[in-house]
Amino acid sequence: MKNMKKIKIAVLKETKIPPDRRVLIAPKQGIELQKKFQNVELFIQSSNIRAYKDKEYTDLGLNVVSDINNCDIMLGVKEVEISKLINNKTYLFFSHTAKKQKYNRPLLKELLRKNIRMLDYEYFTNSKGARLVAFGYWAGLVGAYNGLIAFGKRNNLFDLKRAIDCLNLKEMFQELKKIELPPIKILITGGGRVAHGAMEILDFLKIKKVSHKEFLTKDFNQPIYAQLDPQHYVKRKDGSEFELHHFFENPEKYESNFLSYTKKTDLFIACHFWNEKSPVFMTKEEMRNDDFKISVIADISCDIAAPIPSTLRSSEIANPFYGYNPETEQEGDAFDKKNITVMAVDNLPGEVPRDASVDFGNGFIDKIFPSLFGDDNKGIIERATITKNGKLGKHFKYLKDFVK
């Protein structure tokens, strides 16, 4: 049997500011990867910001290097700084280009100019379009935790250590034991990975889950929460029965049915996916209503200005909270009682980088790497290829005008 030429893989140092401490391959996973894929040789680019220290890799005998120019495939998390992109390589990271994000148009142009094969994590899907790897669960987990931090601070109830200051998830859950909540109502929108992460926090606290009808019609002497799917917060304009597939295909034919929840909710944890053609949850005018009750919004979905008007901007892990004044429609102090407290961090999994990295890496080793390092007979790699050979990938031709 001939010696197979090894594919050289680089785990990149993150270059985006503010820095992200996550990594695609944790130390023990590096060993597992090389055992499972014997045609792969792994190199870890030295980093002083990564959640896993260089020494944790070298202690296991893994290669930690400064120069990764000789590698074939580059594994990052967030966008790679344009000046650091190397011609004719394969890169994997969240590029935030495929939805025509204007701020990353220069990045997309450079990927094409430098003849880079770009694979975007968001588009690794199965044949039915379901994502194969995602950080959503971790965003939900940390977003709900942050929402509780905000509620505790706003009402002088408790003071929790920030998730990013905890060593790991275990310590974060220890912090949750400090919480004692009054009989408030917490609302979660969405039913995917993000919502399930948020619900895990509330379930750990033994907060009672109720139906959407009970949420609206009953009073409780304990804290409760309800989780809403789209049929609970939108309705068809023509009065026909709700159908999920129809809603996804024709969001403009629906209108919001959310206003009644704003009169009953204390803490709103937004975990939904939103299409810009969908109705907004609420308007600026509705947020000025005397019976608008929501005081804290943890907007994990983090769509700016709509469907939740108080999300004026994304916030950073270092400073996660700001205030929204419904009267002036302006930003203000996060915990001033005349403002709504907003949490809108857009990279929440970065607060639990060690645990989130391991989970994401496991998904890659099981579901993506077999196709990347072998035969892509399921089309997994092809569906995620945004650029290749200086051209847009098969599924991203629609970006042609955007690039120009």
C-alpha cells in the first residue's frame, strides 16, 4: 500500500476583534481526530487568547506552531482578518457573507480574489436542509443565564457571577443555586436548539412550564415560563388555519398575535428564527402602552431593530446590557427603571468557550470531517462551499450582484 500524502490541517488563532476564545478542536479532540483520520496531520497555531492554552495541546504531543503557511485546510471560528488570508487554501469559519451582509462584502471579494475555497459552518446541512453543526444550544443556555443576571440586578434580588468568569458549565450551574425568584412570568419564543438551551436553565431552576393559554389566563404563586412556537405568536391574515410550512414559505401572509403576551410577561427570552418578511413581534408604539409589562428582554436572536424594536444594536460580552427608553426610543442606562433592560450579545457561546468548543468539535468529527477528508457523496461539503476556484459555489450564485 502506497504512503498516502497527509492533509495538513491548521487550527487558527482567532483574529476578529473583540476576540473569540472558542476553538474548533480541543486538545483531546486533536488526538481523536488524528486517530480517526490517519490521512490528517494537525497543527495548532499558537494563541494567547484561546480558552485552551498552548500547553494543553503540547502536553498531549500535538504540534503548536506560529507559521501555518504549509497547511492545506484552515479551521477558525469567526471571520478571519482579510490581511491574514492565504491564497489558494481551504478555510472553514462563520463568514457572515451569504445573507449579503454589507460589512463583510470586502471579505467575500477577497476570498474570490485569493482563490480560496470557503466553507461556512452555517451551511453544513443534511439533504433536508437541517443544520449539522451549530452553537445555538450554547447561545440559548448563556442567553437565558444573562437574562436572569439582568433581572436579578434590575430588581436587587441576586447577583450572579458572569458565565465568562466561570471556569466551565459546572460552575455556572452552581451559581444558579443562588437564585430565588418571585412569582414572575418568563416567555421564550422559538423551538429549536437555542430555545432548548434556554429551557435547560429554567428547568434546572425547577421553574414550572405552562401552556401558552395558562400563561395568558392564569395567575401563579410561583415563577413560571411558557415556550411559544410560531403558531402561538402569528396568525394568517386571511383567517385560515396556521400551517408551519406555509408560514416559512409565505411569512408576509401572516400578522403578529404577540401583543397579549406583552401584558403578562416580566422576562422575555427571544430564541426564535426571524425572516425579515415576517411580522414584527411588537412596534415602538406598542412598547409605550401603559399595560406593556416586559422589563427585561434577553434577545438571543439579536436581529437589529426588528422584530423587537428595543434591540438597537448588538452588545459585547464585556458589556452585555443596555437600556431602551420606550418614550424617547433611545438607548439609556441598562438598569434605570424607566428603561427596558436589553441583553443582545451576538456571540454568546464565547462566554462558555471550553464546553461549547468540545460540543461543536464532536459534531465535526462525527458529521463533517468524514466528508471533508474523504468522499463528499452526501453533498455536505458542496452545500457549504461559498467560494471555490475564484468563483461563487453552486448554491451561492445569487451573491453575484452583491459581490459586484
